[in-house]
Amino acid sequence: MAGIDIEGLATVYPNGVRAVDGLDLHVADGEFFALLGPSGCGKTTLLRTIAGLETASEGTVRIDATDVTRTEPGKRGVAMVFQDYALFPHMSVAENITYPLKVRRVAAATRTETAERTAGELSLQGLLERKPGQLSGGQQQRVALARAIASEGKVLLLDEPLSNLDARLRLEARTFLKKLQRDLGITTVFVTHDQAEALALADRIAVMESGKLRQLGSPREVFARPTNTFVANFIGSTPMNLLPGKVATSAGTPADSGSVNGAVGVVSVAGGSLPATTISTPAGAEVTVGIRPEYLTLTTSDIPGPAIRGTVVVAENLGTQSLVTVDCDGTLIGVTVPEETEPAPGTPVTLTAPLTRVLLYTKDTGDLLTHQPAPVP
Ligand code: ATP
């Protein structure tokens, strides 16, 4: 088992594209780590650079404390599963699984024993004699995983491992993969553009944009406390509300108010105001206010204190919840409510939010202004 250390890593393609652009990352021993970001942000290039399939232009890659930056792929101790699985169509499942062992000239009896054991771990019993073309997509994906695991690499690298499966199978395979990774305890880095998949599977997530790291944290941290509006926009099945706002009452700096970090202020937005930690942000400052639909509370009665007032435009059923869109002085704000409390279009409503859920970002760079570490549930 092994950790991965990446320092100052850049991967530049011959056409000049800096697909990975100065990255520092540490993946802990046994961690399930996701590389997440929109198409073209450099996730696959980073994974392939760790594997040695792309050459690092700058910086270093260490696996298990050994510098492998210039080591050929086969000698890095990594096992990779490609998006299209790359199974050999003319070989049986057993031959596919044990191919890396055959290359290393491992004895046939040991290979058979490994094939049987790995097939057991990956629920492929009874399929060892079949060819890949005679398997379902989910079974093919498990054969590719079995081959990677049988090769006994120190780290497992997965490129969009679930993207070729249909929605239902993907959920099953997701659960299977998480359990398998936990059971084996193998350090695993997986690439995905699906934020829900990253939130569900990973111990930690690196969110990338244009070859750079935008946030690194646990699923809870990146969901509840995005450190910039790029991550805020990217994470969450229902998008975060990002509203133009202005600090109405500032608590001033800690020195002014004598208060501790996180002094309470008020920020005005379309349709009303919300409480916010306005530490060091003066009254009158223009900001972007971030609040997730899940953290807003909708009522049909008027309540005292900072609140936003508006009129229901439409409600969409999400299963047990509904996403209600509220028109607040011309700005549309999303709020989720239990499905049975869904208000009818045209209903006047009031929205409130707890202080710790209201995030302030700078208007120009989109960086988080609310420095006080809010409790993450
Ligand atoms: P996707 O989710 O679409 O696979 P990604 O985040 O994995 O995207 P990469 O495939 O790593 O992104 O690509 C990063 C950037 O590098 C993109 O701008 C892409 O066009 C460019 N790129 C990728 N492969 C090459 C290559 N072989 N030669 C030149 N440029 C490339």
C-alpha cells in the first residue's frame, strides 16, 4: 500500500496546451480520491501522468515515497482501468484477468489460483471461460477491475470507471466499487466529471479547472463550503443560488467590534436580506451571496429578522423533495422543500437561512470571503 505525492506538476502537450498546470497533491495510503472537473480540465492527463503514460514537463510524482517521475509505466507499481476497459476480445475472462501475471512470467498454476480468487472477489464466478463479448457492460467493467487488482499494483488508477454503464447499473457498480475499495484498502485515484459520483464515492475530492486545483476537501467540505464560485456552481445536484448582494450591516473587523471571528452582519439581496458573517467586509461592499437550495427554509407566513420575500413561480418534483423556484424582485431563487409541502405557483412566500449556511464571495474573483470555519454537519 502506498501514498502518492505530487509536487509542482505540469504536463504540457506538444501543441503547447498546459493540461496540468502546476499541481500539488497528496493522496494518503488507502485513500479513495476523486479528480473531478468539467470536460477538458486535465483530469485524465493528470491520471495518465501519475501512471507514466504521459510525461511530466515539470515537477515530481512520488509513489510510496519513491520518485517515479522518470520511471516507465510498467515499473511504477500502478494498475490502471481505462474508460473503455481495454479488454482483449480474443482472450477468456481468466486470461484477461491474469494477463499482467503472464507478462511477468508467473507460473500457470499461480495464475489459475489468482483468477479464481479475484473472480470470487468481483462476483465473476462461473464466467472465467467466457470471452468479453459474451459479458454485460457491468461484468466487463468488473473484469477490467479484476485484471487491475490481480496485477497487485500499489495504487489503482480509474479513468471514468462507471461512465459506460447505464444509470441503474452505474448505481450498483458504484456501491460495489466502494465496498471493494474499502475491503482491499488499496490507494485509489479515480477520474470523474460526475459530481454526484465523486460525492458518493470519495474520501476526498480534488476539483480542477483549466489544469489547476480549485478546491481539495472531503465531500462534505466541497458541498457545504465551496471556497470559490466555480466549485459552488459545479457541486450539487441542484445548483447553488449565487445572488448579487451588498453588505448592509457589517460587524466590522474583530478589532472594531471586539468580537470573535464570525460576528453577525446582514447582507441585502433581491427581495430582502440574509444574516451573514461579514467579518472584515465593510458595509456597502458588493458581494456574491451563495446559498444552497437545501439550506433555505420556505414558509408562507411572515417572520421577523433577515428574510427574503417572493412569489412561487414553479415547483419541480425531485422524488421526496421538490425544487421550488421563487421570484424575488425579478431574481429567481431555488429552494428545496419536502414534496408534500410544495406550494402552488403564485403563493407569496418567505425564505430564511441560518447564518452558517450563507457564504459570501468576492464579486470580482469569486473567492470565499467568509473565513470563519462554519461547522460542517
Ligand atoms: P474529459 O472529461 O473530456 O476527458 P479531462 O478533464 O480528462 O476531459 P484531458 O483529457 O486531460 O481533460 O484534457 C486536458 C486538455 O488537454 C484539453 O484542453 C485537451 O484538449 C488537451 N489534450 C488532451 N490530450 C491531448 C493530446 N494528446 N494532445 C494535445 N492536447 C491534448
